[in-house]
Amino acid sequence: MNNNHYRFWPARIPHELVYPRVPLFEFLDTSARRYPESDAVVYYGTRINYLSLLIAVEKLAGALHGMGVRKGDRVALYLQNSPHYMISFFGVMRANAVVVPVNPMLTERELKFLLEDSGAAVLITTSDLYPRAVGLKGKTLREIIVGDYTDYLPESPAIPVPSGMAARGGISGGAILWQDLLAQENQPAPTVEVGPGDLAMLPYTSGSTGIPKGCMHTHATIISNTVSSAVWHSVVAGSTVLATLPLFHVTGLIHSMLAPIYAGGTVVLLSRWDREAAITAIEKYRCSLWTNITTMVVDLLNHPDIARRDLSSLAVIGGGGAPMPGPVAQKLLELTGLRYLEGYGMTETISQTHINPPDRPKLQCIGIPDFGVDARIIDLESGEELPPGNEGELIVSGPEIMAGYWNRPGDNIDAFIEKDGRRFLRTGDICRMDDEGYFYIVDRSKRMINAAGFKVWPTEVEAVLYGHPAISEVCVVGTPDPVRVENVKAFIVLRDQYRGKVTDGEIIAWAKENMAAYRYPRIVQFVDQLPKSGTGKILWRELQQMEKEKVGR
């Protein structure tokens, strides 16, 4: 293990942490006893204090217990960001059961697969998503609990509410209504029966590399990254965290929900990304921490009045998912005085294994290993560890690594490797480490473009293209070519003021002047928007597949 990064470790923070050996539910229980009247959640103006949140959680846990949910049973959360999600997450934990977070963008077919694979018999959802689940009642599912956004939306919202969140009536199919359930005086199981080593959560990989796989996370693995996030970002009881990332995703869950709940802070929760709502929330509630993805920052900075808005309360801005383009980071620095803190993690690691030091971040760099993480670069073919400066596969070992894939013994064999008596997860990401112990993502091994024998990493091309003043968003893929094997192609969303005024030829000519001859895009296609996942990540694989099919035809 290379320890060069300890030279740049944040001052006054130990190199190692000691984690609470408790069930995850105890974090809420403790904060509710310490800060009963403090706001735990602010939802478009509705304030829910810690005591009220705990009462709702225990009522839901009691209802689940009455449905026959017992230790180790799986309960699926098919929800967008809302108080329903936070209450359900801790309610399932209090019922000694296992949370199965489900992407709300999944279709009925995809939902059915996850439910059957996980064995979840109870699902909690909202009325807008219920039609996709109702057909599974009595088949895959034993019970469905349905809430509505209006259960918690105020009559006069304090910040803009996304469209489509009005009340929906006519819930049929034997579903149990959320409000009816919480109106009952249900009592949870007498004790919390689970411990640190018990299964707590079963988040699924996106399936981008094959069939989605459930990642088995214990209370201990989740707690390690929750405490790590709170310590690294100085989250305390007075902190107010803006939650714009989806909570079903591990980054949003850890940094935007669990860390502030652990510390007794306040979560300002948005159901969906909306830049005006986000800016208004920062101004009104004086948010101090915002964890996001690059596309959200790009969108926020493109707000026409952003220079006149008050973002002065922000103390930490960071995230991951894609490298932060230099011009975007510079604009953010000029506007807020804050350097963007990039990090890295996976569903398999319940969010971060790497993160940039707050006082010495590097741009387009995932940072240094988190507390207790041993990170190394190995040769793709031999598996031998490589010295700094060399590109290879990133492998990680640490307290946040999953126990394994759910019912996938074959995949578990491929996912792990042993080094010096330690078990390492193979991330599949191509990285390099510099002489100071900072790590850099080169790309996913499967995303590399073979341009006439030259290796082209799309993220490097995208980083340069973001320096063009006309480009708002960009995604680079390889398109098949009979002579060059692949050509570099850029899908580009132009800023409003440049639409119809810039040609693809001008973009290509600019790119040719600003990057190596083998690397610049030979093809540019302007689009109104790029496809994105429920977490806001650009779905480059969709564009890649579209190109292959197009050329095939």
C-alpha cells in the first residue's frame, strides 16, 4: 500500500476511524433523542423534526411487523426522493429487515426482475409509480404500500415544486395507503434484532455490464462510509445539506441522507433535479453542503441569473460520476470561492473509496483513498501491482466493501482478488496514481476507443471540449469505421445563445487545434439533450449502441 497521500491528509483528522458497532437504525434513534425538535427534513417548505420522523418510522416498522416482515426479509423501495423514502428506509431497518432500493425509472419488467431476484415480497411506492407495480400484486408481491407526494407537500410550497406531483386518486388493486397505515398505532418488534454484520441493504448495479446484481451491504459497511462522509465534510448538528441526488443511489444515500442524520443535521430534500429549486433552497435554508454530479453543476452555472444569486452559505461542493471539466470548475471557483471536491465509489462500495482533500483538491482527479482503504493499480493481464504513473485496473480493500453479490457465486469469484493476505474488489476501472498518491480515472476498460490503433479515452476528449464556450454538455463515443476501426464522435448540446450560430465543422476545427490528431472528434452531432440515468449520469452506452446499430444498417 502506497501511503504518499498521507502528506496531504486534512489537518486535525485522524488517518483511521473507529466505527460504531451498532445497527444503522440507531443513528436516527440517537439523533432523535439528542435533537428532538431540530429539523431532520425540509421538503419544499414542510418541516419534519427528528422526533416526528422517529415516530413515523416506528409506526411503519410496526405495520411491516404486522404484515409478517421479519429479520432478513427484503422490502423494496420504489420511490423518488420524498419523506416517504427516508421514513421507509429507517422503518425497514427498525423492522429488522433489508432495504432493496429500486430506481424509479425502471419499467414493470425491470422491476419484476429485481423483486424476484431479491425475493422482496413487500414494496413501498408512490401513486405516480404504482401503475407499474400493481400487476405484480398477488404474484411477485404480497403487499404494496402507496403514498402520495401531497402527503408531505405544503399548500404553499416555499420553493418550486416539479410538475406531475399533484395528488392522484383511485388507487386500486388492494394496495395499502400510506396515510392510513401511519394513522394506526402499530408497534414495532420489541427489540432491534440485527447487528453490525447482518445484511442491511441490497442495492443493485445498473446492469450496464450485464444483468443487474444485488450488492450485499451490512450495517457495518454502510456505517463506515456514513461516518467517513460526516467526518471528512465536517457535517455536524448545525449543518444543512441540500439533497438533489436520488436517495436510491448510494452517493445520494450516504452523503445527502445518512451522514446528516448521523450528525443530527438537516436534509433539504428535492424530489427531482431543478436548478431554480436548488438555488432557491440554498438561499432560503442556507445550505452548507451539496453533493452532486457534474451535470447538475453545469446546469446550475448555466442559469442566466446565477451571478446575482446568493450561494454564500455553501462550504463544500463535490461529487462524482464523471470528471469535472476545467472550465466548469473555474467558473464555480470564481462564483463561490469553492474548489470542487471530486470523489469515486461504486454500488459495490456503498459510495466513496476515494475523495479529494478539502484543502488540497486536484481537478479531474478522484482524490486519495478514504479512511482505511487500501487502493492499488494492477496490470490488466498479469494482475501484478504497478508503480505510480502507470495505467491499470483499480482494486480496493476497505471497511465499505460489500460482502458479495446476492446469489451470484460465479460473479463473486471474478469480482475479488487477493493481495498480501487481503481481499480486494476489482473495480473494472482503468486508473493511474501519481507520485503524491492521488488517483485518476482514465476510463472504464470497455469504453476505450480504438482510433487507428491509438487508445482514446472519451473522458479526456470531453474534458477538452468543455473548454469551448458554445458547449453546454458533451458525450464522446466511438463509431465504427472500416479503415480506422473506430472514429471519435461527439454528441453536443449547445448553449442557448449559440444554437444555429455554430457549425459542426467549426467545433471539429477548434478541437483539432486543441488536442492530438488521433484524439479529436472527426464527427460532431448536435442534439437537444443527452440521455441520462435516474441519477443524472450521461448514458454513454445508449449513444454507443445507437452508433453501432446505425453503422450496421
